[in-house]
Amino acid sequence: MIALPPMPLILRLVVLLSVALAAAAPAAELPRIVSKNGKHAMMVDGEPFLMLTGQVNNSSNYPSALPKVWPVIRQLHANTVQVPIAWEQVETVEGRFDFSFIDALVREARENDVRLILLWFGTWKNTGPNYTPEWVKTDTRRFPRMKTAEGKTHYVLTPHSRATLEADKRAFVRLMEHVRRIDPQHTVIMIQPQNEVGSYGLTRDRSAEAERLFAGQVPSALARLKGKNGTWTQVFGAFADQAFTSWHMARYIDELAAAGKAVKNLPMYCNAALGDPFDAKSASTSATGGPQWNMIDVWKAAAPNVDFVSPDIYNRDAKAYAAYLDHYSRPDNPLFVAETGNAADYARFFWAALGKAAIGFAPFGMDATGYSNYPLGAKTLDSETIEAFGSKYRLFRPIQRHWARIASTSPVWGAAKGADAADQSADLGRWRVTAMFELWEFGERDWTWIKTDPHPTKGQPVGGMAVAQIGPDEFLVAGSDVRVRFGLAEPGAGENSMMVRVEEGSFAPDGKWVMARVLNGDQTDYGLNFTTEPRLLKVKLGTYR
Ligand code: DGJ
């Protein structure tokens, strides 16, 4: 029964009716990953959602740190924030759970109109056990660590321990139960079970139990994958240790993910500490066992409950960055740049990620707690640095759902300026799109008749663009510090290309394109020139003879 204060009958009816309607309203749709024809969308509230994310610093997982988080997140124009939840903080005493931080976090996230991705720092955080509760990290008998061939104890908790898995799983399930209880509207849209798992300095556990497993046959899923039966060494050769540890860590996390999903079926992903993107052998000894780019197939086979694996990219080299994006954007794996450096030079890779149909992007260390992880990220997170990312998010936040919908169904491509500032091109349908850098808005690169100063972005690590092909001859283009040109990939005899119409604009909330103005004349004579403030254009192309 609902007790209502005295009021006219009609008002009473209205109140009762709205209460009844609210009770009957279907629960908000669960976030999920939808994959179709090798393309992907993260669905939030039943619609595609581009995760314009910022990740807070590691120790910002306490209510006292949150006031230092939100101002940066607002300046960033992020719509999603990744925040750690540490096993040590929720189960300081075994069997006693405290989720008060999550309550504060979810409440404040709603006030700030952002969604959350929770990072479960449990058995493995950057491979180590530092975030496990004291009763775990001090009890190596109950929670064994990997052993070296000499019988020495390695720092990493072994994935071959049922006791550790059960203890972690129990806490993780309690976390998911809490999320289910307090978050019917799904402010929390995704979970990352563990963080950068693997092992440095030891490629596999040499304990008696691990040796026994290693001497056995590979699981049938891997035999199928490789088209070959046999021991780990027979099937994986030089990569046997890496495959073995990857399989067992992925199976461990899969069990955790399955148990968590049984409580609340949110998307779950795992992030990778990356090795050399061009050299699998060298990558195999970097955070061995994690979802390294050369082990994605093994992870897929081992962890069907992990929706995707993600790169943490802290490599400023544009070629390496592009290689990582390539490795992790696959028909069976949506690309989410789960972490990247927060220094300004990383911001241009947002464009390259969009060009690989990324479902999200996340600079790391986005809060004002004053910590800097330089040389990975920025020396100081000043306003200018935040703005390097924020300017891009500002353009995309209002249109993120439309972009995400388009990118999950249409061809896209993107580019970020490389070290040589060379032109970059790709063919989409019959059109060749070219990104050019360090050019003034007016004029051609080969003009010699007029003296020109070097462009202010010369030598600067800025500039990039992304295009989506929305029709055979129609494109959406966004970029900053870049010139974009369209031409025919293979012009027929006497065939010329032209820009029929270029509109600057945006999408209305209902998804309709709203033109602000038509660009023409100087604004299109030398290609589409984007300055530092990103813009969105709709371009219609055509040909004439
Ligand atoms: C990658 C890890 O996933 C993060 O938690 C953090 O430790 C960064 N490296 C370095 O700041």
C-alpha cells in the first residue's frame, strides 16, 4: 500500500498511476556487445555507445579521491570512467564485505552523468598480488605463488590454485551481487576482471602440479585451434610456455567471469600489458600469460565468457600504435583501447582508433590527485593536456551513439600523424581518402611562388582524422590538425572527381543530420582542412567528364 498525503482525487489517481507505470516499466536493457558481420557495437540502454573513457589513477579507489576525479572527467568530456575496485578494500577481513566505496562511486557517477567500468584488482594487478587482501598475500601456503625451476618462489600467484580462484571468485561474485542490487539502471556498463595479468621473469609455473599439467596433452579446444594433438611443446613449439600460462590464466579468469555474469550479465574484458608488436618471440616473455596480441586465439578458446581482450598502449611510436590497433581489432574481437598514455601526443591516436571501429578509448591517469606516470604518460596533467583529448571527446560526446551505430555497420578508416608526417591513404569503395599533415589551410604543398612559414604543427605529434563511408559517394569526416583529400582510387579515362557538397554539422539526438553551414570556396579548394578544434563534416562526392 502506498500512503499518500491528502490531495484531490484526480491527483491521487495520477500519482498512483505513475507509480504503477514505473513498477511495470521494463528494467533498463543490460549493456552487451553485439557483433554482426565482423563488426561490433557496445550497446548501452539498447543502443550503440562509444565509450569516451578516462581511467583514474590506481589509488583513486576511495571516496576521498573522488572530488579530484570529477573535475578532470568533466574537462575531458568523457562519458565513461574506469575505476579500480580492489579485493583488499572490499574484503579486508576474510568473509566480511564492505562495498561502501562502490555506493559512493555509483552515486557520484550518476550525478556527473557518466557510466562506469569497474576494474577488479584481484589475484593479478600488473601481474602481481598487491591488491589482494593481507590475508591472501601473506599466506603463500594457502595461496601459492609460481615456482621457478630451482624451486624458488616467484612473486606471481599461480593460476593453478583452486583455493585462490575460489577465494577471488567469492569476492568477485559478492561485488557483482552488490552491483546488481544498487544499479538497476546500469550505471556500471562493463567489468574488467583482473588487470594486466601474466608473469614477468618466469614464463610458467614449475611447481609439481604445473609440471604435471605441462607434460600432458593440450586441451581439445587448442588442439582443434592448431589442427594438431600433442603436448604443449609439440603443439606450440617455442611458444609452449606462453600458450600454457595464457591458457591457464584465461581459464581462471573465465571461471570468474562466468560466475560474475551468472549474477549480472555485464560485458567483461581483459587488458593486456603489451610486448613488441612486431616480434612475437619477444612479446612472449612480456607479461607471459596475459592476452598478448600473439595469444588472442588461445584466450578466445580458453575464455568464452570474456567478451574481448584489449590493448593498453603506452608506446608513442605511431607505427607500433597502429600495429597494436590492428592486432586487437578483429571480426571476433572489438577494439577497445582500454588504456593509453595521457600525454598530449597520445590524443591523436584517438583518430586512428576510431578508424579501426573502436568501441572505446581511454587515456589513463585522468584525475587531479597529482600523480604522473611519466615517461608512460604526461609529466603533469595540465589543462592543455586534458584538452588534447577533451577537444575530441567534446565533438563526439553528443554524437557518440550515432558514430557508434555507423562504425558498427559501415566502412571506417582513420589516421594519426606518423613520425615522418607522411601522407596516409586508404581506399573506401571507389574513393581514395588521404590524410596530409603540417599544411596551412590555404594553398598547396608544392607552391613556390609565395613564401610560406612552416606550419606551427611541424614536428609536433598532433593531427589525425577518421572517416565513415555512409553511402557509396558519401562520407562523414572528422579530424584535427589535418588536411583530408578525396580522389578516385582508379579514375576512368577522362574521369574527374569533385566534392559535390560539404556540410559542417552534427547529429540531432534523434540521429538526423543537422547542417550548420555549407563549406565551399577557400574552405574546400585545398582539401578539407581541420585545425586544432575538431569538427565533423558530411561530404558528398561525385565525378564529371
Ligand atoms: C598499466 C596498468 O594497467 C595501470 O593500472 C597502471 O599501472 C599503468 N600501467 C601505469 O601507470
